[in-house]
Amino acid sequence: MPSRIEDEAACARLCVDFANHLDARRYDAVLALFTEDGTLDRMGTVFAGRAALEVFLAERPADVTTRHLCTNISVHFDAEGDATGFCYVLFFHGRTQEAGMPTALGPPSVVEYHDRFRRTASGWRIQERRIRMAIQA
């Protein structure tokens, strides 16, 4: 059985992996971070379940590049196999021009990830992620 420190590190890693996979457009890897019935609530628009998450990812604009920098990650354990998490995310986005280098679409914003994590047979996964604006650019 993993220690509490290992569990906390695994949950924190989900925050970082979500950002890195999303930015790199590794959408299968993003989906694998969620439970089968996982939910993403992005500023009040809810994508519940694997099929809805696939739609959200498929609809991301191909000409927009994003970078998410996660910080202040905290994880709290509610019960065996359940945890909640929080982190701040500095969010950059730009539109790719013909030269290939993205041009910023404005200053960065700060969002918050409010998470519920669940231990599964495959390890810790995101059960629910609520993304909320903290500081809009």
C-alpha cells in the first residue's frame, strides 16, 4: 500500500500531467487521467463522462497554443481512496501564425483547479475538475 506522501505526490502529478498533456495535445493521455465517469467543469460548462470529455478536447482550436503553469498544489485526503485538491494555474494562450511561432492573444490569466481525486485499480485519477477564473487578463 502506498504511503500518504506517495498518494499526495500521485494526486499532485495529475495536476501537472493534465496541463502538460493538454498543452501538447496528447488527448488520449488527458482522458486517461480521469475516471471513466470523470467530470470537467470549465467555468460552468460541464463535460460529464468520457464521451463528453472527448468532445471538449476535439473542439479545442487547432491554431491556438496554450501553456498552463501549475503552482500552490495542495491535496487533502477525505477518506481512504478519496481526496480533494487545489492549485493555481497561470494560463497563456496564443494563435499560431504562418511562421509557426504563436503570438500571444493577451496577457496571462490565473485560474484555479478544484479537484476530487479517486483511487482506482489503475492508480489515482481525477473524478472531478472544476476550473474557475481567479484573475482575468
